[in-house]
Amino acid sequence: MAKTLSSHSFSKKELDTRKLQARQNVIEPHADRQKPKYYQGFLLQQDAGGYFVLKPSPTPPTMIREDLPHSVGYALALTRDN
């Protein structure tokens, strides 16, 4: 009795193409028509940690970082300019 084995190999280029296609499915804000976005009067900013605003502290020049939930920051970033 013979057993059949099958294999499939992926090239690095094919895997990179799949990753690129997956990233393209995510809606990103359009940089060419974006004005700065504000949350409660403070500039909305983003880094690797997520969306945040910097508020002045009682002792200048220190700023206090207030992290926002991803859903709130993402929704603000996607709002269209008027």
C-alpha cells in the first residue's frame, strides 16, 4: 500500500505580495486631504503605541500624554475635512 505525500513551497516574493495585499485592505486616512485632527481641543497624534493627545501639565514645559482607545483615535483620523 503506497502513501501519497504532497508539498507546497512558497517563495519569499509570494509571501511579501500577500502581506502587502493584506495591508492594502486596511482603510488608512488620506494624507493628501487631511487637516490636523483635534480631540477635546488637543492635537490628535499617533505612534507605535496608538493614538494619543498631549496636554500641558501644571509644571511647564512638561506635557502629559493621554492615550485614547484605538477605536476613538481611528474614527477621528478617518473623518473627512470640511
